Amino acid sequence: MKIEILGTGCPKCRKLMEVTEKAIKDTGVSAEISKVDKISDIMNYGVMVTPALAVNGKVKVTGRVPSEEEIKNWIKELQNEGKHNGC
């Protein structure tokens, strides 16, 4: 699973990284977390307001820090999709 934090480094972006890392740790999934901080790269996702969170290339939220529970739910959804796809 690939999780990307989209933002230039503002306090909200740092908080999103913190919450995301905790959600990953709590769920025990294997995930690569990376930071996308170049404006041009962020805009390639169609994101106009940061912070934003993308999971496996799909933007899940923009302009706010989601709760840890929201992030965990997105992770679970992806795990369930993988099970239904024969993975």
C-alpha cells in the first residue's frame, strides 16, 4: 500500500503525517508513506488545497486533517478490495 501526504510542510501537513503514521502502526498493515511537497506534483493530483492524502494514487481528502479512524477505514476498504480481487 502506498500512502502519500501532499503538502508543502505547514503545521497541518505535519499533523497529517503524524496521524497517518499512527493509523498505519495501529492497523499493522505494510505501507510506504511518502511526502509530496512540490507544488507541481501536488497539482498533478488535481489538489488545490493542502494538506491532502492519497492512498494508492487516489486522493481521499483535501484541505483538512482527517481523523485517525477515517484513515483506518480507508486502509480497511483497500484491504477488503484486495481480498475480493483475488489478492
